[in-house]
Amino acid sequence: MAGSTANIAISDNWREYLPAYVSGEVGFLPGLLPEEAVALPAEEVLALLRRRLGEAVLERCLHGQEAFPSPLAGSGSSSWVKHTDMVGVNIRTLGSFWSLVKYALTLPAHQRAIHLLPIWEPGVVASLYGMASWHINPEFFSAELQSAIPALDTVDKQLRAVVGLLHADGRLVGMDVIPHTDRYAEMVLANPQHFEWLKREGDQIVSHRAELHEEVEGQVLRFLQEVGPAVEGLPVPASAADLFGPSCSEPTRLQLLFGQKEEYEKRGKRRGQLVQFLYGQGYEPVPATMAPPYRGLEVDPRPETQSTDGEGRTWYEYRITAPTEMSRVFGPLTRYKLYGRLDDNKDWAIDFSKPRTATWDYVCQHFLALQETFNFDFMRGDMSHVQMRPDGVPVEGGAYYDLHRAVKEAVQKVKPYFGYFAETFLAGPGFMAYGDENDHLELSLADATLGDLQSMVPGSPVFLQHFRRYLDLKATRAFAPAFTIMTGDKDDPRFDKFYLHGNEARYFAMAFLPDMPGYMGNGFECRDGHPAPAPNEHYTKLYVFRIGSGPKATHGPYVWGQNKALFGRLSRLRLLRDHYNRQLEDLQPLWLLPPDPTGATRVLAWWLGGQARLLAVVNFGEGPAQNLKIPRSALGLAPMAVQQAFSTHTANLDKKSLLQTQGHWHLPGLQPGEGRIYGLADEGQR
């Protein structure tokens, strides 16, 4: 097997791989840069997909009345998440949903799952994580696709078609499930009962009683009575009880308040008018928080925390009265009010024994509807680390323990394979949440979690300590920690230091540990090294929002990296990994040199058995590694001759078998950041 993978080289002309891609021999187009892919004309991409998928499949994806089935259709479990490599994609960096199909041409088959960063209409500073409505963001519409396929004339139709095309190509697509919204989102203003409110006068909170939403409902009715309905002819209910009761459905209420779905600018204007009306009365949704103690807010009185918006309104920031190290207040966001309050919320205490079931049902039904409409395969749970019970994780959870769990269970009633990839960083107990985060993940029914390897310098002691801990968690817990190499949050000038070396080693480990999930943010594959900060347009994180001035401002589209050396190495590595795809399915690596928690050794090695029979070795160090002895016999491996089949750093391979001495393989050395694969030696080399 070694001979068949040796000397993998990537042609300078990616078009040479078109016949192999069309036939299914390769799962992607090696050498096609993402920047080139998203610039391909629609006609060329559609013609290519027609050849690869077939006319009937392409037509069904583009024009079918029913969604193209997921590759997981018929599966009864979400355990696939625990060993699937995933790519997180900020659609704003691509420009449109249609460009995601183009970008997927560059993704190898082993990166099977695609996580879409939030896709809804955004709120303040156009933040993707501040959902302003349940509608899909119209900025992701492609006029190019509509020109090629006139029937795809709305962003919803285009997203549905794109998910179908990805499914037809064997890929899986996931949505973000966000437990908060923009503070003045349509769902907040049309459903005050599902959120927590406060009343402010100047720099003082004068009320945050438990049922303050009832006063807000009355103010919303007054607004309608004074300015009239947004849709002419719709009758305004006579009372707040009628407006927010079962006789007035949410779609009707949204039309009354904001207008028709298609009237994007009008809805925004009406929302601004209602915000102004409530602002004048002092009513605000309570901002979202992070980390213990979560609760207990006050206005930050410092003048520098005040800001004035374009309408002349002065806004105050809030702070937690008794913060801990990780305590944060997210001024632009507000959470769903999932539980009752103790003592009328006098001390901001939550009554976890009284779930507000209508709110749980509201959130679950909306995300279920999104899954059914667009046929998503999994969810990434935003801020899954939140656990507000001061006593820690309870012994039993139940239907109202965690919102992400509730959404997963709601969807799994119709799609049992629907998976849950959590956003937690596997912090210690009490740091980012009350209690043990691992217990919380299990009680939340998370299949896998992001972890925090992306926030560390590869090869550093803390990186190796966490990596070793993740292996222990994978072996002992019901969820699987991911080997994450970069996220959209970490592609930020503040975190350049994490990506100055070892990027090939990161990808190598993610790709050849088939029993762990992997996660990569788009742009990693060609990301430039930034020893000094690059212009903001080179970072995907700065496209999570849209800011026109200041240190986080961007001007123009996202700029892809030009690191062709890294991209070339990863393209060779991806081609090798796809060569072994089926042989690596369900394989459990046998660790020969596991991560050293002391950080003294930065070389890792593991054996991949089954039909693959490969030895993987990687150096996470910033310097070369020399005179390496890899234990074999003590771990039950019989003597066998292995020879180099691949190196991340060179295509010129040493064909000699590794020296075997006293139960070890002896490896003379590795370059910094180098990963190697050894296979069974050819007959003449044994």
C-alpha cells in the first residue's frame, strides 16, 4: 500500500483532476484555491455537477418539490457526529449560499459535514449571532444563480437547493441553534412573554419584576393603536390579551407590527419605530450574560460606556454586580426566558422548578420548522456551555433541563439521525458554568463538542495537556471532544500567535484520527502567517458583523489568504486522506506515543490497523525532532517492515524501511511541524 500513495504531487492545473472528480475517483478538486472556486461561473459549475451527479439528480435538487434526501436518511442514531470532520463556513465571506456549492468543490470527502454560521436576518451591527427574525438573511441571495436558474428567485429557494446539492454529493449540512436573539428582534417585540424585561430611568434599573412583560405588551398595543397596522386592512385587536393571545397568531402579529416578509426595509423601519416607542417608556429586554453568576445586573455608570445611536438615543451598558473572571454582559443580545423567577425576581434568582413550557415549545417548534424546510442534518449549539443552576449539574435532566437538548429531541422525533455539536471549551468546573461542564454536556445529550485546541499554540505544554485530556474524555464520556484547528471566532488579529507554526501538523492530526470529530473554519487551508496583524479584511471573524469604522471595521469583501505553500501541502494531505477514507471508517487508533501532558515530548505516533495498516507520526514542535524510538511490541504489534508513504513537507520520500530495534521502530528525525504516514513496505524493501 505504501507504493500506491508515495510521491503524491498536486498539479498546478486543477482542471487535470476533472475526469477523476466527475467519475467519483476523487471527492474534491485538488489544487483549486477557494478564491478561484467561488469565482467560477455558474454555468461551468452547473455543467460540472451535471456530469458528476447526473441530470436527474441535478434537476431534482434544483427544481424538485421535495428535498433531496440526506445521506443519513434511514439512520436511527446521531453517533456519526462523534467521528466526523466538519468545516464551519461564514457565508458572508463567500457572498452567497450558491458560493458554498463552489467552495465545496475544494473540500475533501473526509470533511463531510458543513456547519453554516448563523443564516438569519441580523440585528445590531449586522451581527450574525444577533438574530433579528426567523427569516433567512437576504444578503446571501445570489443573482448569478437566479440568472442561471430563474425559478430560484428567493433566498429560501436557493438555500434549499444548495442543501440538496450538497446532500447529493454525500455531504451533511448543519445550522446554528442560538439560545438568544438581537435584543430588539422581531420575535422579542412580537412575543414579549418569551423574554425577560427591565425598566430603566437614566442610569438606574427601576423595575425588573418577573411579569414586567405584561406592561410591555400593553405598550406594544398602544404603539399599534397610535401608528396603525403595517399591513393596511388588518384589524388591530382591542386588548393586549387579544393581541398576544391564541386568537392572534404570531404570523398575523408580525404582519401587524412590521409588515410582509418580503418588505425587508419596511420591516426594519417599523421595528425601529417600535424600539423608539419602548425606549421612550424605559422598557428594554434584559441583556444576555455569560459565566457565573450570570444574574444580578446594574447599569454601568461610567460615561465612557454610554453611546448615542443615529437616532439620538443614549444607550447604557450593563454589568454584573458580583462578577467572576469570565463574566460577560452582551448588550446587543437577549435570552429566551425559560424559567420562572423566585420572589418576583427581586434578587434576580431563577426558579428552575418552574419551566415556562410555552417558551420552550416556541423555540423548539421554530427550529424544527427550519430543519424540516431546509433538511438540515445537525445543529451546532451556540453557547452550549451555559449552565445557570448555582448548585451545579443535577442528577437528572428531563425535558426542560437544557434548550439545546430540547431542540435535538424535538427534531429527532422525525429525524433520528439529527446530531448535536456543542460549542463548549471544556473549561474546568465553575469557570464558564456552574458545575462540571462534562456532566452538563452528557445531560444535554451532546454528541460532540468543540473544545479549545484552536486557542493554543500547537506543541505547547498546555496544548498537549488538553489534547491528552480530550483523549481521556473521549474514552470515558458519552460525548466526543473535537480536534479543532480553527474557528471563525479565532480567525482574528488577537489570535495570530496560534497559527504561526504547526498548521500542517494540526490538519494531519485531525485528518488521521478517525475516531475523533474534527472542526476547521473556512480560510484555514490557505491562511497566511501573520507575524504582524494583517488588514481586517483578511480575517473571517471580522465578517461575523459589519462595522464601518473603528478597529473592527472592514471595507469590501473578505480577502482569502495567499499561502500557497500551506495550501499545496494540505492538498496533498487531503488527497492521501481521501485515498484511505473507507479503510479508516470506524477505526480506533492504537496510541504508541500519546500526547505528553508534561510537554517534554512533542512527537505523537499512533497505529491505524484494519485494512489501512498505517503508522502515523507527527511533530508538533517548533524545532526538529531527532532519534525517535516508537514503541511497538509492548503494545501488541508484531514486527513488520514499514516504509515512508507520505510527508507533509516533501514529496521526495525515503524508501528504506524503518529500522526495528528491541520492540521499537527507529525514526531518525522529523522536521518542525511535519507529519508522516508509513505503510507496509514493498516486498523489495523488507
